Amino acid sequence: MTCRAFPPVTVTLEKTTFLQGSALPQIHTMSMFSSHTLITGGIITQTHGNVVHVYGAPEGSLGALQRATATAAFHNSEQCFDTPKCHPDTRVVILDKIMRWVRMEENENSLVMWIYGPAGSGKSAIAHTIAELCEDTQLLAAFFFSRSDPSRNSIRPLVATIAYQIYSHFPDLKKSILGALERDPLMFSKSLAHQARCLITEPLLVLRQDGYFNRSTAKRLIIIDGLDECADPMAQRDILEVFSKALHRHHLPLIFLVSSRPEQHISLAFNAGLLWDLSTRVALDESYVPDNDIRLFLTDKFEEIKSTHRLRAYISPQWPASEILSELIKRSSGQFIYASTVIRYVSSIRHKPQDRLDVVLGTRCPQIERQIAICGPRRPVQGYPIARGGN
């Protein structure tokens, strides 16, 4: 076989800005013998003789930041679009408490607010609602962990995702953030503390020194939802330690809203050291009268079924009876996940709502039990962490 030498290949990069949650594969060898198109991992490569055009490949440090970002963790991502928000006129007291803290009208010395409660108690719904309420004002970044999503169930993309949102809010930080990545191309293989210092703390300190935050009446909000859904418990504590130290040492113009189940290691972190002094906490327990909110939610949803279901002509205006509503509230045990799962089951367009509700009330319902099992037990969690007086 005879090998022929070919002239050098000219590679033209067409600049295209895109957002990708995972790293793209690199193309190292391509045939130069004929014109063809190769599509790999979102990169389109067109070869014409000895000229290669590559479309869709982000370049340099911005590309590295984009590839390391978990876009599914954004509060307004496609994956989070259908995540439940607080039903209208529910959670009024707790939402007001959080918003007063965000606006520095209450607990103004607390830089971290921890919302905790058992699975299904509505933590993520509250976090999403706060994110939407603050989207045009205080919200700087959000990261929504999800145990079932490999792109956002670990610590790996956390700093990149927050840094990307900061970069998007403050174009003036382009030099600081992208410069750090240019100086250290292996940034995302380093520790969480190193990444946070280079990509979050130091860029924000530049803005503070320039007097930017002197014009702001409120601190900027970062939301971290579902901390317990980060797969590694040690990583969960690392997250709390890194950000609490940054707040304490550098007086960053930030506040953090963190939600999680009251896992023991998370509770210990909040009840000792810096976090004890920096934080206030909100337990999603009976003090916020969740039964009233669940009653309102169920009442509204049953009315919606009676007015929109394709078999609505066969549903009595008095359905369901008040005692049935009370039984569903009792079974919910203060947790919205049960009530919302019942509504999804009963509202199936392929079945009579009355029959589906009878199944729920009369026997064990495997479909609902499977959904509850995914999110955790329906019974209230005992042993809430120590609550600080007045918070």
C-alpha cells in the first residue's frame, strides 16, 4: 500500500454560542479524501477537499464554562419547567417570611436561610416560587439538585453553573471569570473551594470594589435546592462549608436560600460553627398549618376536574363530600406530595374521576404508593433540628 502526503489542513471555526450541559467529544481524525458531513455530539464538521469547517464548537474559556454548566439545574430550565410551584393562595405565611428576609426586612443579619422538612413537604415548590418572585430583582443564580438526574446529582457542575449565571447577569465580569479559566484550563478538576474562590468570590469582590453593590439596597440571592439530593453526603457538607466561609471572610454581597431534608449531617452543619451564627432556619412543620393549604389545593383541583374533565357531565356538583376531603387531608400528613399525586391519579382523562377516587379511598393504590416511595415516606419526619429562638 502506498501512502500519499497531503498538504496541511486548514480548519475554520465558525463562532456559534450555545449552551451544553455536558462535555462534547473531540474529533481528532477526519477523512480528507472527499467532501462529506459528520455530526458528532452537537458539532457539525464539513470537509471539502483539504478544508474543514466546524460549526457549533464553542471556543476557549467560555466554551469550557458552558460545557461544565448543568443547564438542567437552572430554575427556568426545560427540565424544571413542570416542577410544581406553590398553588395560588397557599404557603402565604412562609413565602412572606422568606421574601421579607430576601428584602432584608427580617433577620437581616442572617446570610443563609435553611428550609427543611420531610420528602413531599413542598420545599422545591417553595424554592421555585421564590426564584420566580425574585427573577427580575435579587436572584443571581440557582441550582436545583435532582437525585435522578445524572447531570445535577453531584457537586461537579455546581460552581460552573453558578458562575455561568453570574457571568450572564454581569457582563463586566467576563474578564474576571473567563480570565481565571484561561489561566487554569483544568479549573473544573480542582476542589470546590478553589473553583468557588476563582469563579465566584474573586469576581464578585471586583464588582464590590468598583462600588457596584453600593447602588443596591438588597443583597443578591443564590438558591440551592435539594441539597440532600447531591449524591455524596460529604460533598453536601463541603458546599455548606465553602460558601459559609466565603460569606464570613469576604463579606460578599450575597444571601443563600438552601432547602433540604433534615438529614443528620446537614443538621449538624447548621447547628455548629459559622452556619450557626450566619443562618436562620424554617421548618416546614405544623406551625405553618399545612392542612389549610392542602385543603385549598384539593378544593381548587377538584373544582377544576368538575369543570374541565371530558366526563364532567357525569360528576355531581357536590362531589367529593366534605368528609372525603377531610380524609384526604388526614392521609396527606401535612405533605403536598400525597395530595398532588392523588389529583394526578384522579384526573386521568381515560377514567371516571369518581371511580379513581374510590380506588384511592377504598383500597391500597399501587400507582400512588409507587410515586410516594420515589419521594420518601409519607409520615412526618421526627427529630427536627434545633430551632433558634425567634427564627
